[in-house]
Amino acid sequence: MLDTIQGAVGAVSLIPDARTPHEEAVYTNIAFMESVHAESYSSIFSTLISTAGIDEAFRWSEENRNLQRKARIVLDNYYGDDPEMRKMASTMLESFLFYSGFHAPMYWASRARLTNAADLIRLIIRDEAVHGYYIGYKYQQALKDASPERREELKEYTFSLLYELHDNEEDYTADLYDPLGLTEDVKMFLRHNANRALMNLGYEARFPKDATAVLPAILGRVVAGRRREPRLLLRIGLVLCDGQECQHRRRGLGLLSCGLLGSRGPCHHGGVGIEERIGYIAQRVVHVEHQHGADFEVQTITLPHTATRNQVRKLLTEEAEYGHWELQRLRRYRDGSTQAWLRRKVIRVRSTLAGPAPAAGSGHP
């Protein structure tokens, strides 16, 4: 619904105030991309839900008062006669309002569910990040030509609009996520993105750090979606666990790897679960990026402890063909021969980056 509004009304409403043909072309492209996003959601629905379920979802969206209020607030600004307020509302939509719906696919993907849908959503998040930044930048450029009184007026209106949308978004989130028990986590995510929207507009963040403590697993997924061309792909979590045991070790950049125990729930070692591990990974990636200027995509691959040799072989083959990456050591197994085969396979694939594989019995991890 919101993508349809942004594609058919929001981005189009910015075109008359474009300062250059290039800016006009960018808004036209944004409108096109929002229409593609709307079709992408339809593709997910048609894959996962029956026609009757899709019809019910549309009825729900038409009758949900918080969703309709959100759309009405944004449309009132789009149809208004103030070009800066249109840019402001558009940035709020691109950088803030879309994200309440993005939390669920990122949450499930962090648990190795609906991963294909999450991949599609990550591409959409990447686009929305660019849209929000660009439109917010154009808003800031317009402020440079405004009088101090006008700038103060727009700043006050921005915060007023943000709080109005935030209050409505919290009610919408409770309606949507209370049955899943995720409401408080999603509210943290909302405030995190509300701060991002303000920063895109050139204003200071309004929500403190303790009110924007996004789940590390979600943050790791969203950060991955913002990287356009990662030069190094870190596949985290490619660890096969046997029963209650899941071994891990530090190597390379000091990242931790840990898998999931199939249907037995998240792997814990030393009191630290998979979410905390992914959070550590996300923080570590940011640190390494600052040090070395490298781009990373953090993903989690999980396999059940009953995975067959052919399943592992297929996955390793896909990894070898992907590009630059670092493969964490595989652990498993009661079957010694299978473990030996996995070790040889990992060493052989890793040798394409780290030099020749060591001789058997050399103690290589």
C-alpha cells in the first residue's frame, strides 16, 4: 500500500520542484522502483498465501485505522502546496514508515526461515536507504536558500510530524506484532529508523541510544542489505552441530561461528546464543570496515544436524563459485569418515585463498 502511494503520488509530487533535469529523472526512477517494490510484495504473497488469504490481507489493510491514518498523514503533505514539506514527508516514508513491515522477514531470516523472501526485502531496503538519503539531501539543499524563520518553522514541523507518525506507528506495531510477542523489539527498530530519517533531513536524533537498541540479529541483516557490492562475503553460521554440542573458535577477523540445532532451538555455548553472536559479528564487521575500508555482507547459513554429505557438497560448491569469502571450519559428527571428508573439502576450498592445503596430519584446523 505505502509503496503504491510513494510510486503513484509521493515521488511524482516532487518532480515539479526539481531544480535540474537530472533531479527530475531521479524522482521518475524512484517512482518506477516503488512500483517494482509493490509488485515484489505481490510476488511474495502469491508464493506463500492462497488467493483467499491475499484478499483477506487487502481487506485488513483497508480496515486497519492505523495504517489508513499513516497513509492519510503522508498524502496530506503530498497534496499540499509546500515543496519542502513534501520532501520531508517523503523522507519520513522512505526512511522510517516502511520499516515496521521489514522487521518480520529479517527476524524470521535470522532463524533460517523465509530466507528467499528476506533476500528480496533486503534489496528493497537497499533501495529505500538510497531514496531516503537522496530526498533528504534535496531537502537540506532547499533549506540553504530559506530564511532563518523558515528553517525554524520547518524544523518544528518536522519534529511535530515525526512524533505524530511515531505515536501512530507504535499503535500499528502493537496491533501487528502483539500476537508474535515482538512488539517491544519492533518499537526499538522503529525509533532507530526514525533517528535515521531525521539525520537524512539534517536534524539531530531525538531518541536516545537505550530506546533504539535493535536486536543484533536484525541489525546484522539490515546492514547486510545496505551493501551494494561486497568485496568479501563472510558466511557465518556454517557449522553443523551434533546433539547438544556445538564447537566454535575464533579465526581470521576474530569472528565467532555458531549454527542452529535444527528443530532443537538456538545453539548456546558459554551462555551466549546465536543472536548475541550475530550481534558481535555485526559490530566486528563495522570495526573492520573502519580499519581497512572493506565492505562485508554478513549472512547466516544453517543446516540441520541430519544434513547429508550431498547437501553439504552442494553448499560448498555454491560457496566456491560465489566469489571472495571466508569459510568457517565445519564441525560435526559421530561418523569419523564423514568428518574427515568434510575437513579435506574445506581445506581444499580454503586453499584457493590461503595457499596450498597442508598435508594430512599436519594439525591444520
